[in-house]
Amino acid sequence: MPFAVTHVLLTIILLDLYRDYFSKHKRYFTIHTLFIAGVAGLLPDIDIVLDWFIDAVKAPVIFLHGYITHTIIFGLIFLIPAFIFWKRGYHKRAMYFFVICYGVLFHILLDVVIGGGAKDGAMLLWPLSVEMFKVHALIRLQIPNLMISIDAIILLLWLYHEERKHKISDFI
């Protein structure tokens, strides 16, 4: 199961790589936009916090981890305001919602491929289907402490890229 740091780091890193090498609208991809994307990379796990609250007030459980917030529709819902803002000419605001959609969908992809979400996978196609999807059971790696190490590996590779591309040592 990817840790929270993995969700945040990979979301930010992949969007920043897109910004550096492919984007035609770099002025909309600010550091603030990348921060919003990183937070959105954690958004599907809001069901964990909601479960704590529901449990504290002894309410019936309505949010199970890996269910509603780990569906494609949950991610795509953010495209509605994104397209509305874009059409009205508020491109920077629209970009916030585009990166939120990306962060949510990327989180779900990581959980399905690496593990996470519900014990049995993620209900990607809810409300059309309640079937659980998971790939991680098929490709389970037998490397001890892989998830603990992956955050450090990702961060070191990213720092290497940033040093080569942006000369971050100039800012130290």
C-alpha cells in the first residue's frame, strides 16, 4: 500500500515533469498549483478521516475506505468546475480543478496497481458496478520494506532531476 508521502510526491513530481517538458500553459502551473495537486493526491483517503469522525459520534458507517472516494466518478467530478472556469476564461482557477482531478485519479491508480484502498481493491466503476478492481495482488513484489523505501528512492531521484534541470544547489 502506498504511503501518504508516496501519493503526494508522485503526484507533484509527475505534474512538474509535465510542466517542465510538455505543457504549453506553464504560467498556469505555478508552485501553488503543484501544492494543490499534492493535496489532491491524498483526497481519496478523506474517507479515513470521515470514518474517525463517524466512529467518534457513533453514527452508522457510510464511508468505507476504498469505496466511494476511490471511484473514477469521484475524480471526474472535479472536471465539471474545471471546464466551466476554463470556458469562462478563468484559466488559473480551472487549472486548480484539473490538477485536483489528476491527483485524485492518480491516487486511485496507485492504490489499484500497488495496493491500498479497500482490502479487496477499489470500486472504480461505482455506481454502475460494485466490482472491486485490483492489480496489486497479481504483481505483489516480495521485496521487504519496499513501501518504506520507495518514498526515499522517489525523493532522491526527484532531487537529482531538479539539480540537473534547475540547479537547486544555487538556492542553498
